[in-house]
Amino acid sequence: MAEEKNQEKKIIIDEDWKNKAQKEKETLKDKAEKKPAGEKQSPQSLPQGDFNALVSLLATQAFFAMGLIAAENDKEPKKDLPLAKFHIDMLEAIEQKTKGNLTEQEQKFLSGAISQLRMGFVNAAG
């Protein structure tokens, strides 16, 4: 008889939990529907905004302006060297203004990005 009780497993559903979960689901659905028409819902969230993300953003813009990153696969990338120089100068200004306030990893990341951009600029200009 004890074995029969062990073999029968009962599933207990807490109605309060079930109702709460349903309300949360409806709330999320309502929020998603209330977004403005021009605002797109991205399948992925954006990365955390930190120092490395800022450096990467400016470096990517500089590489793009140098024509080293193409917007479309079949077209020749357009070069805008003054814009590339502007982005490199912005990173250099950040390096000067943050001197002594960065972690070792952040300083290496920033210095490495600036070095790569300078070499890329020389190649793109020549």
C-alpha cells in the first residue's frame, strides 16, 4: 500500500501563482503593443553601455569612414578621410582626458584601438 502512494505523484497547482503569471504575461503583451509605430522591436537587446563599447563605437565609425568596412557587400566602400580623422582625434582626446583614471584593461583596449586606426588611416590615405 505504501508503494502505491509513492507511485502516485500529485501535481499541485497554486492558483494564485498561475493568476499572477498570467497577469505578468498580459502586462508584457500590452507594453509591446503600445510601442510607437516608428520604434522597432529588436530581437536582441543592446550591449551594456560601458567604456569599451564607447571606444568600439568610435573605432567602428572611423574604420567605416576609411572605407575598410563596407555597408553593402557588392559596393565599393566610400572613403571619408576627414571624418575618419575626426573619430581618431576623438579617441585620442578621450585617451588624454582619462589618463590615470582607466583600468589597465581599458587603457590597453583604447591604446590598441588608436594604434590600429592610425595604421589603417595611413594605408587608406596612401
